[in-house]
Amino acid sequence: MLRPMSDTENPCGVWGEATADTHDRAKLAEALVAELDAGLGLLATLPPAATFFGGARIQRDDPFYAAAIRMGELLATRGVPPRTGAGPGIMYAVPEGYRRAASPSTPAGPEAPGEQVGQALTQGFNIKLPFEQEVNPVIDVHLELAHFPTRKLMLYAHSVGLVIFPGGFGTLDELLEVWRLKSAGRLAFPFELFGESFWTPLIDVLRRLCAGGQPMVPPEAFDLVRVSDDPEGIIERIAASGECRAFDEPIDTIGERVAYELMDGLRFLEQLPTAVTVIGGSRLAEDDPTLAAGEAIAERLARAGVPTRAGGPGPISIALARGGHRGRRVLPQQAFGMRREDHRNTYGADRVHLVNDRLTHKVLLTENSRAFLALPGGLGTLDELFSIVCQLQTQTIPHRRVVLFGSAWWRPLLDTLEALMLRGERQTISEGDLALMTLTDDVDEATTLLLEPPEPPAPKKSRGGKG
């Protein structure tokens, strides 16, 4: 395994300071590489598992909890172990059902095969939070991780399939990452959403928002999403082969590749000033008024001495650089993107760094960023946004502003999330979680919010994990 850089002369960025208790980016790289080593090393010793995401706040009397127990029981009859985030709610229910059915003293159910298959251990990757989230007692083998990006990788790597139950921002973050990877051809295993009443309204609003003259998400990406209320059918589909088909590279090379990119990217980041990270906008038409607004915001930020950091290529990177140079020509504008071969691989920024791995990309967008501006975008934008919001929600990164620009695009999504997660049958987020994002259509207001130092949120009490 490649080892991280050893120099420690540069000041710490906010990402490493909060999550790894580090004092510089060299130690952040070291902490991330150590987690990759530990997590992938553990996975290499375990059989492929069926992964489950879902809300920590789902209670025992909830029908979704009962369905999760049933899925765990069905997995036990097939000898396919479950893997979860090792917390409460759905993360507890699935391994609970698995262990109940796998116990020699517990007979198989009437719909199960008459003979039990040899059993494997329940698997869990817990997240170390500022507030308490202990590993639940029905997890047989587990690893505690400090960083959400590496933890998500451990949950879906070396998996035969994935089931996503209703939850909050954490579950949405996990769904969007897997969906994005699946649509990019990076994951071969099936993934399914359980709970039609919860997921169908959300998928429908995303389908409407991402359609139009210039689709933010290709229509075929929605063909990848299957929503069901049938535990038996879901388990039959994801556990059909029992073979790991998750990645097109050996599991022991993933860590080396990601480690190299992390070290290289963090070294590059050390040379740059703190910036406002801008995500979204790469698929907008060049005459879209949102791009003009982004350009105006970049100009105002530059006059205050703050550069922008584009999260992708195309018109948004060019617009941000144009506005930033108009505000202060000598201030270098930044961009961190994914390597790609299509015509949209164009950047206007002065400092551009490209990576192959999305884990690295998310770290570089978040580290040493003073605030975040989100413009309308596709799966990549939504994935990056809720990765940031989830870390803010759980206080694994220091509090910073998240400004959503363009109410015509963002308002329907926020209203749907509020209806499902806050006002619906079960509460999987809080009012404070929604307040992490500020929606505006005003360039001056957006600029003011991005420049103002945010007030830190009140200390969060233990609530039984993230949702």
C-alpha cells in the first residue's frame, strides 16, 4: 500500500480537523489511507454480503422494521450474510432477523427452504460520531470508521446486492452515491428501494426536475431504479447468484489507487487558498440565467478576496472563472473534476486537478472550503450535496453555509423531502437538518451568505445514529 506524504508544514483544512483529529492534511491523508487499509483488509477476509441502508430512527413497531427483519431471515436461509452500518433502526433489524433464522434453535419459516444453509457472520461498518452511536449487539464482525466517504465504500464494496429502506439525509446520501456509480457503469450488482409510499414520490419529483430540453439525468438512469414492497422478491433477486460482482478490479488494488489520488490531491490543495465550492451547473445550457448568476456571484466573491472551486467541467467552470477574473484578475480560480473523455471535459479555472475516484473528488471539494453553493444539476450534484449535508448534520465536519441557488429547481425537491422525512408517517430528519440548506434566487443574498462566517449549531445530543 502506498503511504501518505510526511511533510506537515501547511495549515490544517477544516475537513481533516474535524473528522480525524488531525493538524494538517498529511495526517488527514494518513488517517484516510489507514481506514482504507483496515476496511479493505477486513472485507478481503469476509464472504460477499447483501448490503442494507436505511433510517436509524425506524422504530420496532414500524412495518418497515418488520420487513427488514423478514429480509434478514430470508438471507439466512440462503447463507448470504447481511452488511449494515451497525447502528439502530433498519441497521439493527436486518441482522436481527438473520441471526434469529440462522440459530439452530429457530426453525425455518413456512416459506423458507426446509434445510438451513451454512451461515456466515453479520457484518457492520459503524461511523464514529461526535454524539453516541454504538455498534449494535447483533453485529458479529465490525469496524468503526471516522470518515463517511471511506465508510460508504466499505458498505457497498464486495457486495452481491443492495437494499435501501426509507431514512433521512444519510440514507439519501448512500442511495445517490450507489445510483450515481451504477449509472456510470461502476457497479454491476442490483440495488432496490423498499417502501413504495416513501420512495415513489421522491423518484417522481427527481424525474420531473431532471427532464426537459437538456436533461440533468439521462432518462435511462431511472430505469436502474426498482421500487418494491415485496421482501421475498427483493431477496430472491439480489441473492440469486451469491457472487460478488461489484467492481471491475481486484479489491486489494482499490486502496492503493485511492491512496495515491488522495495524497496527490491533498498536496495540490495545500497550494491553494480557501475557496467557496460550487457544485452543479455542468449540464446547464450556456444561455441559462443560472450560469449568469453563478458568474456574478464569483465576481462578488473575488472582490472580497475569495476564489471559487468548481466541482466539475463545462459551462459552470468557465462562467465561474470569467466572473472571478473580472472581480480580481490575480486571484486564481480553482476546479476539481473527474477525468472524462467526452466533449464536456473543459475547464476555465486557473488551477485544475483531475481525479479518477469519486471518494477523492468528494474529499477535495470539501476540504479547505469555507462554504458551498449548489446550482441545479444531476445525480453527481445531488450525490455531492447530500454527502456534504450528511456530514454537516452529523457534525463530522465544522458547520458551514450551504446555499441552494434556483428555487424553481430546488423548491420541489426540498418540499418533497420535508413531506416524506419530516411531516410524513415517520420523522427521519429534524427541522434543524432542513435548515442546513438556504434557498435563494438573489445574487447579493447568496454572496452575503457565502462570505459570512456561519454560527455554529447547538451541540447535538445523542439520538441513536444518523438517518
